[in-house]
Amino acid sequence: MPLASLKEVLGQALRRGYGVPSLLAGNLEMVIGQVMAAEEKASPLILAYNRGVTPKIPMELGIPLIVNAATRAGVPVVTILDHGQNLEEVVKAIHLGTSSVMFDGSNLSFEENVRQTREIVRVAHSVGVSVEAELGSVGSPEAASVESNAERSFTDPDAAAEFVERTGVDALAVSFGNVHGLYRGEPCLDLERVRRIHALVDVPLVMHGASGLDEGAYAGIVGSGISKVCYYTAMGMGACRDLRELMADGGQNVTVYHHIISWALDYFYAETKRLLDLLGCSGMAR
């Protein structure tokens, strides 16, 4: 199947009211398990390359891996450079064949974020590549606890509307109490803020830091206007827990590394199927 566009896949999700998971594609067993799950569930999927999370996987190998898997999949699979830091990195990812890029200018001033994002949109759109940007700061659990639910880093709805209009992005990552990594205590997600942003902008909204929540939370998150759900930490921790249990159980007399590869692939396959159901996108690629 041709490489899917982020703009098209999220546009469908926005119109039909479901969420699409963006999953870290850090190695082959993760990618194979995730794509197998999407094919079985007849679901769209987004595979993300993130250099910050997997620094020993060079972009020159990581992006072609997910592009190859996506083009061989029987369902629409988007590939994305996650948290790109500058135009040079974005251009490199585009040359390697990704169908979309995320530029993270959330640490910049509003005007500088607009300026750099607009230039990245110009370059990417000229070759048919979709662009996601971020406004507001999706920080770490430590930063969130220091803020103590203050709204200083949250995305301002009016600013979001201006940002989208001035940059022409295809999707916008927003901050509303979500954090990367593990949540400390009960997360306080401002879904009313998401609804206000959703009402003011005409592009799909993205949630980074979406893993580890109660299963019942995802329907409300998607219902508030989130179309792309970035999910990794809970899945990565679960894979380690599963592997430890399997190795301690001694499923065979001798554990060799290829057994671990098989176990990991099975885990990512099963967890991806579960997530596709939670986000309501199972069956949406039929």
C-alpha cells in the first residue's frame, strides 16, 4: 500500500471521531508487531522515529525501516519524524522517505515558533509531506509536579488558532496537563481546554504523553477533539515486565536471544491491538 499521509489519515479520524495511535518504532520486533496488529484490526497506524528515545538507532536506518514496513502494510500506515528539532533534521527525514514530520518548537517564543514552523511547512508541503507542530509545553512529570497544575505551559486556545492560521500546519500538538513519561499521581487533564481549541482550529489535534492512563480515559480524550494519540512509556515498561516474567518462568530449557525477539514481537502485537480498540480506530481502514 502506498505510504499514507498524516493529513489524510488524521483528517479521516477527525471527521469520523476516532483516535489514531502514534507508536515508537524503535526496532524490528516493535514495528512488525504493531503493523501485524493494525492489519488484523483493519486500522490505520502511525509509526514514529524518535532520535531522543532511541539515540543509538541512526535516522539513516530507523526511517527507511518504518517506511519499508509502511509501504508493505495492508492498511494505511503513516511514518513520522517525532520531535524534530530544526529544519536540517526535518529535511534529512524527508530525503529518507518519511511521509510526515513533527517540528517541536515549543521551547521557542511564539513568534520564533511561527517563523520556523512556517518555513518547515513551506519546504515539506512542496514535496507532499505533512507537518505537525507543537504549541504549549508537554514537559516531564517532574516539570508537571513543579507547576502544580498551573496553566503557564498549557496551550492557549486563541494563540492556537492564530498559530495554525499563520503556519499552515496539518496537525497541532497541544498541552493540557499531559506529560511525557510516567504520570505522578492522578493526571489532571484539562479536556475543556482541548474542546475550546478544537472549536477554534480546523486541523486535527495531537496528544503527546498519552500512555499509562486509565482505560476509560481514552474515549473522553478522543471525544474532546484529539485525533492522534502518542503512546509509548507504558508499552515499553510493559514489554520489560513481560520479558522478565517469561525469562523467570523458563519457558524452555535455555533462553537464547531469538526467543526474546519472538516474545517481544508477540507483546507489541497484543498491546497494539488493545490500544486500537481503546481509541476506536479498529475497523476504520476497511
